[in-house]
Amino acid sequence: MKKFKIQYEAKFCKACGICIGLCPKKVYTTDYLGKAVVSHEENCIGCKTCELHCPDYCMEVREA
């Protein structure tokens, strides 16, 4: 099974929630400001939906 690493830059996140809503494996949760938190990276299937839809280019998904 392939594993993936998510590089996430919280300083660019504006808490839109797109990545959280679109992730099919529920990899993300939110912090107290509503920004995404990579909580379950081990569940990532590498679909890159978060990366492709993030308006602020906060995420990059790579094969580990």
C-alpha cells in the first residue's frame, strides 16, 4: 500500500474548509481558528483533491 506525505502551510490557510469537506478519507480536522489540521495522514490515498481545490495553495501531497 502506498503512503503519502502532506506538506501543509497553515500560515496561508484562510479556513475556507474546502479540503476538509472534499477529502474522501477525512484526513483533516480543524483547529480552534477553523483552519485545517492534518490529523489522519495515514488515511491519505493520494487523490490530491485537497491540493487541487485549495484556493491558497496550502497543501502538497507527495508519495512517501
